[in-house]
Amino acid sequence: MKASDSKWSRSASSPNGAETGLAEARYAASLPDGRVRCTLCPHACRLKEGEAGFCGVRLNRHAKITLPFYGAASALALDPIEKKPLYHYFPGRQVYSVGFLGCPLRCPFCQNYRISQSTTAATQRISPAELVRQAAGAGGVGIAYTYNEPVIHFEFVMDSAELAHKAGLQNVLVTSGQINEEPAKEMFDAMHAVNIDLKSFDARFYRNELAGSLTAVKRSIEIAVQRCHVEITTLVIPGKTDSAAEIESIARFLASLNAEIPYHLSAYYPAYRSVTRATEPATIHRLADVARKHLHYVYSGNIADGNSTRCRRCGALLVSRSRTGARAAGLRNGNCAACGHPSPIITA
Ligand code: SF4
């Protein structure tokens, strides 16, 4: 398979104020009572003058939603693309990764809570043009918007993605999928590949424990699979998201969209406010077998496991993965080198 090179067809976006930090938000509506409603994510915050949204980074200033954190990067690093995780997309390559601050979720087990649950952590201001310059010089396949939740930085991501696309770079998004339908369509149109966290298949768990919406993330997945390469991750938390019935429901849902969607079952470790014991590797293996009843490619994350990809026709090794990296030695022109069967792996 080949990455689409015709992803970008929309006209140039409006310039945003990376230098001033006073860029104006899109997906905002004025209300008769003087407040402003943000229509970017399901929280639908109604903000009084001077008030920030639930995510912490979108602020009503002078009856407009402004973006004081536009281009405020909390992290910039060249990562293996497998770390996102993306297993069927440029295996063995690296991607220049940028993170910001804030989140529309309140996961008590967040591994990145120092930046996701903070608006005061250290940042460095970067413009979309500078980000693209750095990414182009880093030698990876493109830019990954990751670490915290990038959709709440919609304007910066879209401005950067457009420039990156023009520079011949790939755009990769790692997201919880907490975004409304219209901006989701726009954002996934701008991406080449996304990994979406589907944290549970229980709407009450999403609402009560994460402050999120299962409906929104399911709809985001449906929208994304129409537009770009998609992989899905579920963090398996003992006693919370480790039931076979729940994982089978997720696998069935994904298979109804495309049984070739790579599905990552990731082992949990205690973090932030969560002290539940870590997930046993045996649990991940057992649940992976459940998911494989419906999906062709199921992988184990956060445990010592090779997680290779094999040809579905002849069983030959297509991509081997280990702690030291990934090698796509079994591919030739995107097909299985042994039998010629088309592979699901995007390499060019
Ligand atoms: S993006 Fe932020 S401000 Fe907008 S609705 Fe979501 S949480 Fe509220």
C-alpha cells in the first residue's frame, strides 16, 4: 500500500498568531448572554469573559475564544513510529513528535498527566513553519501530534499539517477521539495516519471515570477510517477494562468497519492517581486471542513481545519487531516478498 499523496485539497488556512499567543479559535459561537460556546469537542463549554474551557487551553477573551497556548510545545522529540503506536505505517521509521498542554479528559491513570493535566508545565513557543523546518531536518517521515491530546490545539495542528504536507512530510495524530463530527472530518482529512484510543466500550466508564464520551470516540473512528490510515489502542486496566466481553465488543465494532484495522492491547502500569496493580502479560495474550476472532491484526503493547506481522496467505514474516526496533524485511514493493500477496503495511 502507498500513503496517499493527495490528502490536502483545502485552501490555505487563516494565519494564526504563534508569535503573540493570541490566535483566535475556530469552532466557536457567540451566545446571546455574552458567553462564547466552543463547539470543538463534546464538552461544549460555555465560557464567560476570562474563563478557560474544561481542557484548560481555550479562553474567552473579549467575547472571542482565544488560544494563549497556540504553539506552546511541552515536548519535541524524534520517536520510533512504533511508539505511537503505529505498526502498519512506515515500520522501522521515526517521526518528529510534538506535544502541548491540556486535555478534555480526566483519566486517573494518565501516563502523561504532567502535561495533560497542567497548563503551567514548561513549554517553548514554536511556529508551524519552525516545527516543519525542524521535522524536515530530523530525518523522520513527518510530524506526530501526540503526548497530550492534540485536538484541543486544533488550529496549530491544522496550520502545521498544511505546511508539513506541502513539504512532503506525513502527518500523524495520536488522539482520544474526543472531537465533534465537523472538526473531526476536517482534522482527519489533514492526517495521513491516526492512532485513536478507545479506552472502553462502556459509556458510563467514559462519562463517570474519564469525563469523556464513548459516542464521540466511536464516531471519530468511523470518520477516520474513511479518510486515513487508522490504528486503535485500548489500555487494559485490571478490573476496569479487562473483560473478555468488552474487548470482544470493541473488536466486533472495529471489524464492522474494517477487519484489517490494527488493534493494540496495551498493558497498564500504575500512574498518576491510579494504584491498581499492573496488567499481567497473560491477560493481554488472552484478550488478544479474543480480539483475533474478529480482527486480523492484534498486537500486545507495553509487554515484552515480538509482535511480528505475518503474511495472511503464506505465513511469511513481513515485519519483525523487538525492543531494538522494527524491520520490514519480508516486504517487496508493498507485497509479501515470499508469495506476492498484498500486505497491509504502508511503506511509501
Ligand atoms: S475543546 Fe476545550 S473549550 Fe472546547 S468544548 Fe472541548 S473542553 Fe471545552
